[in-house]
Amino acid sequence: MLSIEALTKRYKTGDLALKDVSFSIERGQVVGLIGPSGAGKSTLIRCINRLVEPTAGAIRLSDVDIPKLGRTQLKTMRRRIGMIYQEYALVERLTVMENVLSGRLGYVSFWRSLSRRYAQKDVDKAFGLLERVGLSDHVDKRADELSGGQRQRVGIARALEQDPELLLVDEPTASLDPKTSRQIMRLICEICREHDLPAIINIHDVMLAQMFVDRVIGLTAGEVVFDGPPAELDHAALTRIYGEEDWREMRKAADEAAQDASDAAAFKAAEEERMAGTV
Amino acid sequence: MSEVQAVSRRWRRPPVLIRNDFWRRAIYSGALLYLLLAIGTLEVDWQRAYEGLERGARFLQGFLTPDFTSRFDQIQRGMVESVTMTVCSTMVGILISVPIGLGAARNISPLPVYLVCRAIISVSRAFQEIIIAILFVAMFGFGAFAGFVTLSFATIGFLAKLLADDIEEIDPRQAEAVRGTGAGWWQVVNYGVQPQVMPRLIGLSLYRFDINFRESAVIGIVGAGGIGATLNTAMDRYDYSTASAILILIIIFVMLAEYSSGYIRKWIQ
């Protein structure tokens, strides 16, 4: 489906962001891309739809070599690749519906998009997607009136409005609270399964990645240092990706925090009962 | 208890511009000396200034008794001409500024286009309206047409530059996301850039509208028509009462434009 061979990116400043990265992804596979900040995760997924121009290597989506495409062919290719961004990247002063319909821009002429006269099937699809992500009541609201979680749902609908063959997801949960983060991750992964859609998800939160993805790729300083199922992501693997740190302690701490939270809830419930008893 | 009272330490804000004591004093006292010497070279003819006071008083008296009626038809013609000039030149100016502004934004335009558009802006900004007006009056003759061309030209320098600067400061992520859907250049401008700069573009256009009205009163003095020409005629005739009426009308019109543009700007936010 998607295969990346010896992808290298060197920025004009001389920084080598990606070194000889190779992997391939099957239809319907959701891949979590993890690694420390500055490891090249964002660069990697932006090379795939050439928002960043790769320096060398091949990126093949259904046997089309993306780095070799001309300008017009690139636009046609981009519309087949949906992207979901960190901090949503919605056009804030446009309505929710306009943001979703902007997913069709690669398919319609400039005049059609200027006058917002989209084909009925595009509009139907947009309504259907907004229904799917739970935003049917906010169609004509401006994007900047929504909460973070709602905005990211619009971002998801916009990406799907493109009828993509591949989904690129850049830190979808970076500015969301823990609960909303899980909901958004669950939604993205469910949709990928429904449509048999392959996806690459950049993500900071290792636990969250392990919870949802089929496969994890670890990137450090532009090189792939781990590639396997989430279950194999053990202490040694995490050390290879992120460097020395007591991962077991961190997991234990996370578990304890969860335990504390439920203890606190139990304590509060008990307290309330007692108060009710004294009255 | 082993509490030791620390010796108080003095603190003063360090000098802001020049740290070195000697140079600071030398430069400041040099500047003061120059100022005194420069004032000393001014030649003031106190006799002439005293005689002028009387004229000034007549001038002010005329202004305290504005006369709207005796030259009403001339004032009316001048005002209509000025308003026409203002509206037309602002509209034409905006229409030309928008494409030039797009071209002059480095983040959306290629280098050659950028350089050409910035050059047009620089030429337009380099000359004050009066100088352009003198040129166009020489080219097109006296009257409102020269004024219209002058104001349109000046509007381009102002609006295109501020629009381009505003486009360069947009949130690039919103535009990137639109580009990522496979949108073409015009679609990126329409969906990713325009919504971000539109409120400011409208605000600037309204601001330019009242600048153009004020300028239309000034360039009339060099022959470019409008209320300025009427004002100039009144001054030449020592008809201060009519001149006063004209100035009051200009003030009222500018205030109206100011208030309504403020209201509109708030409404489009």
C-alpha cells in the first residue's frame, strides 16, 4: 500500500532530519510513530504529502512515486492523502461546514469553491461525516467557537471528506485533556477500521499509542530504531528510543496515579455517605 | 538565634542607553549645546510678527462667523466633487491593491513576483500626495480627474503594503492544512489566507477612505479639484467666513467617516 525506501531529508540549515528511513504499511494498518521531540516524526509524515520536500528516497503509494510527481500530479496525489494536524489547523474564521468541505478542494474548480457551490453528494458526505463525529448541531458555527475536542473532530471530518487512501495524523492529542485524547484516538482508529484505511499517527503519549495502534515505529534522531507490535515495546525498546530513564518506575507511577484517583473517588463517596448519615 | 542583619546594598537603575559615564555626559551636553546654538541662529523679525497679530485676529474672527450661504452652490459643488473623488479612488485603489498585495507577500508568492510588487509599492509610497498631484495636474489638466488618479495611486502604496505585511503574518498552519488537501494556489488564497486577513483589509479600506477624503481637500490646493479648490479660492479672496464654513464641513465629514468606520470594524470582527 504505502512503501517508503531510503527516505532522507536534509534541511537547508544542514540538519539531517531523516536518515535512510524505510518501512511499508499494509491496507488498514494503524501505525503509531513515536520518538522524542525533534526526532523527525513531523518531517517524516510531511514528506509523504510533500508539505516538506524530501531530499532523497522513494515514497510509493499504490505504486506512484510521490517525490517524482510534477505540480499538477502532486495536487491530485495530495487529495488522496488525508491529514489531521496538531492544534487542529482549522481555518478559524470559516464555518464548520466550510472547513469540512475544504476537503474537496482538490476535486473542484476554483470558481466552484469560491462560490461554495459544492456538488450535492459532497454536501451529503459532509453532513454524514459531521453526524459520524457527533457535530451535527454545529454545522454553521465558526470553527473558533468550538472546544478543542470538537475542533479536532472537524479536522477528522475534513480529512475524511477527501476520500483518502491514507491518513497522516500529526500529534492529534497534543493539546487535549487526557479523556478527550482517548476519545479522539478511539475515533480515529475506529474510522480507520471502518474504512480499512491505513494511517500513520505521530504521538507523544506512549501509553495511549499502545492502547490503540496495531504497530509501533520508534524514531530517534531521524532513524528507525524500533518496529514491531505494541506488546513488544518493553523497557529495552523504550530506552533505545528515548534514552535511559526508569520506564518501569514511570509505568508504576502512572498505575499508582490511577489507583490514587479511584481511591480519592471512593473516599469522597464514603465521605458524602457519612455526611448524609449525620444530617 | 544566629540572625545576622545583612548590610543594606544600594541599587539604582543602570543608565538605559549609554552605560559609560563620560560618553553619556558628553553626548547629552553636546546635544543641549547644539539645540541652544540652533535656536540662536533663527532670525525672528519681531516687528513683522507684531503686525501679523492683527491679521491673525481678522482670520480668527472670520472663522468665528462661518458663512455657509453666500457661496453655497460653490461649496456644494466642491463637496460633491470631493466625495465622488474619494469613493471612486478608494474603490479603484482597493481593486488594484489586492492583487499587488498578494504578490508582495513573500510567504505565498515567488521571488520575481514579490520583487516587482514591492517595487510598485515603494514607488507609490516614495512620493507625498501633493507631489503626485502636481505631476498628474500637469498631465491631465486642472480638475477632479487628476485628483482621482492621484488618490488611487496613493491608495495602492498604502493598502497593498499593509495587506502584504498582514498576509506575511497569518497563521501558516491554517494555510498549510488547506494546501494539504490538494488545493491550488487560488484556493489556498481563498480558503487559507482570505478569512484570516479579511477583517483587517476591510478596516484598512475604511481608514483609507477617510484619509482620501482629507487628502482630497489638500490636493485641491494644487489644482486637483474637489473641496480643496473651493477652499483655496475662498482663501485667495480673503473670504475667511466661507473658508471657515468649508473647514467645519470637512471636520464633520471626517468625524462621520471615523465613527461609522469604527462601528463597521467592530461589527465585522
